[in-house]
Amino acid sequence: MDDDSITCIGFDASKAKLAVAIAESGRTGEVRYFGEIEATPQACPANQGHLIRSVDE
């Protein structure tokens, strides 16, 4: 893996949930759907660890 790689995380927000996608840099980078999380102040930090581990895979 390239040490200078960039990973982008995208959020599609609605009132109740956030849809999350992870994309590698470049035109041919893989885009993966991470899933949905509740749009509450409590749920976002709780899912942060899952998101970070998913990016590292």
C-alpha cells in the first residue's frame, strides 16, 4: 500500500440517518458503501471506531 494514499469519506445526510461511503483516491480507486448510522450525537462517535477500522482494511 502506498504511504501517501488518500481516503475520502462521504456522508449523505437525512433527518434520521447518515449514509456513509468510503473511496480511495484516484480515478480507479475503489468506492465502498459503509452503511447507515443514526443521525444522533450519541451514534456518530460510537461508530467512529468501526469507520476507522474499515478504512484501514
